[in-house]
Amino acid sequence: MPEPRERDRAVDALRALAILGVVLGHWLVTAFVADGPAHHLRVTSPLKAMPEFAPLSWVLQTLAVFFFVGGYSAARGLRPAEPWTPRLRRRLARLARPLPVLVLAWVPVAAALSWAGFPADTVRALIKLALSPLWFLCVYAALTALTPPVAAAWDRLGLWGAVLLTGATAAIDLGRFALGAPGWTGWATVLTAWLVPFYLGIGWADGALRSRRAGLVLLTGGGAATALLVAFAGYPASMVGVPGAAVSNLSPPTLAAVAFGLAQTGLAVLLHGPLTRWTRHAGARSAVSAANRSAMTIFLWHQTALMAVTVGTLLTLGTVDGLHDSPGRPVWILARLPWLAVFAGVLTLFGLAAASAGRPRRPVREGVAGLYCLWGDDPPHPPGSLRSSLVERRRCRRTLRRPHRCPDRLPDRLPGPRAPGGPAPDVSEGPWPAPRPSGW
């Protein structure tokens, strides 16, 4: 698999859009109802009382895009000359770095909630929601660890590998829903279902699925399969979990979730070209870069921000429409919308505090290389580049080993094609060349 030197900013934009979908989805479909004793909060969802709003989940459930982009990034990180184990260790360390701050922050918060008179079941529900994003990171870490064999499977099977994974998910669902298999067998789809977009992302990095035809086939085929499964096979219409529902499309993921993920993958492929052109503008590029640098913090802390506003207003103002009332009517959604800005403001404050508490000892260079810290991506360090020279010089100063090998002079610019008789051009910024086309 070739090792690209340049960063695909359209992929960064897809990741940012996926983050936005997850955050808005949780903020809109998670409701806390204060209808019991003092300080008692019951977790529910507007989709339980208003199932007609299930199409809202089709827009805001973007997990397949995460795994698709994750497979692409993991495949780009494969380098035949470097062992995978140390690279995996670095990637997982970057994923785990923000976690202690979140977990340690909730220890005194849980104690304070109990001291303030919140019932034990309410405290447990709040902690469960705060830590709910961790399941995604666990699955993502497992798939990242499997990148070398999955990439080898892509080289051998191509698109047939995705067909086999989809068939495995269908077989597990058939056993669980029709043949009386134990319910725990369904959790095997956590691997088979989310491997489908991850596997396709690895193929995307290899040059497949680059045509408009491929995107249209995935979008229309996945969308049609999802509609048929919902209409005739009894799968829920909602693509997110609904409290009290007998079957969830996410816990564990079902064949309908796989079909829906294929549609999302096709849409991501179709959006790649427009996003590539959009991110060539300096303003768009800066916005996407900022969103990617903060994506892990946003992902981990957005539920905490929601609960902080909900609990804080209950303690200071009492019950408030859009926060503590039952989401049984469409007017609830209208009342919730203004609170989204408040959630975002609190999330910003939490993000600043978490970034300060969990800042790594060595700063990461801003710009193209700095974006690779998200989800454990590693920046390319071409030999002789400014970045590689800085890394080598810092390593020499830190270890004080072999001082004669420390570079005395850093290059003035990143290497690039040299014009006849002229200096090497600076290629540290875009625009980047378009991905190589493929029949698929």
C-alpha cells in the first residue's frame, strides 16, 4: 500500500462533520425528565414518544463515517519499513491521553451530586452517559490494532471482503432474531459490523471507491437495503438507541446499521470532491484544522456539557422547558434548540480546561503535522524535512546520546521538486493533488 506524503484535508472535513453529527444528535435525542422526587432525573428520548422523528437519527448518526475515515487514516499509517507494534503503541497512547482527565473529573462530581441529594440511580445514569463515548474508542482501538491483517485481507479479497463481513452480520442477526440463538451472540456484530466501513476506508486509501459511480452505488444500494429491512424485516426505523425499545440498531449493531453505514460511506465518497475544493480556501482550511485538533475533547466531553447545564439549571432555576420537561410533543424540540448554544459554550470551557490539564509534555507543531494527533494519526516526516530535523534535534537534546549526530543546522524549508537552476519550492501548504482515480 503506497505511503502518501500529503494530507487529505477533505478527509479531515468528513471527520469534523461526523463529530458535529454525533454531538448534535446526542444533544437533541437525550432528555432528562424531572418528574419524581426532588433532584430525581429520568433519562429518556423524544424518539420514544415521537417515533415520527426517527429520520432525524438518519442525519445525525454518523458512526460509519468515523470508522470509514479511521480505516483510511490507519492504512495511510502503514509503513513496511517500520514495525507496527511501536506505531500502534503511540497511536493508542494518543487516544488514551485525554481519558484520565474525564474519569478523574467525574469522581468528585459524582460525590458532589450525592451530597446535593441526587438519588443513586440518577447519579449512575449521569455517569453512564458521561462515559458512554468510551465504547467507541474501545472498538476503534481494536480495529486499529487489526489494521495490518485487515489491509492484507483487502489486498487479497478486495470488495469481496466487505461482502463477507456483511454476510457474517446477517447470519448473526438471523440466528438471534429467527433461530433462537442466545442474545449475547449478537455482540459479535460489534466487530463484523463496524469492520465494514473500516475495511472500505482501507480500500479507499489504496485508491478504490474513488469514482462517482462507486459512491452512487453505495449510497443508493445501502439506502434501499436499509428501507427494505425497516419496512419488511422488523428492524427499528431509528438508527440510534431508544430507551425501552426491544431492539436497537446500535446495541449491538444490526444488519440495518451496516446497510445504513454503506449508504453513509457512499455519501462520504461523493462529498470528497466538493470538500477537497472547499478546503482549498484558507478560512475553510483553518476551521477544519481547528475542529480536528479539538475533536477528541469534543467527543469525550459533549455529554458532560449537556449534563452540567441540565443539573446546574435544575439546582439554580428549577425545572426549565427544553431541559427537564417530558419530550412528548414537537414543541419540546423547539424549546431545546436555544439550549444548544449554551451546551456549546459550556463544552468550550470544558475543552479549554481539559486541554490545559491533559496537555502533553512536548508541544505538537501546528499546521499539517499537528492534525495527525487526532485519533492517533502520525504525520509523515520525510527525511531531511524541517519536521524530521526538529524531532531529531529534540531527541538528541533530551537523551544526550550521540551528540555528534545532532543536526547543527535546520533546513529552511520542506523539500520539494527543484526547478532547473532554482531553489527548492516550499510545499508545506496546499493545495494538494487530487487522489489517484480508480475504476472503483
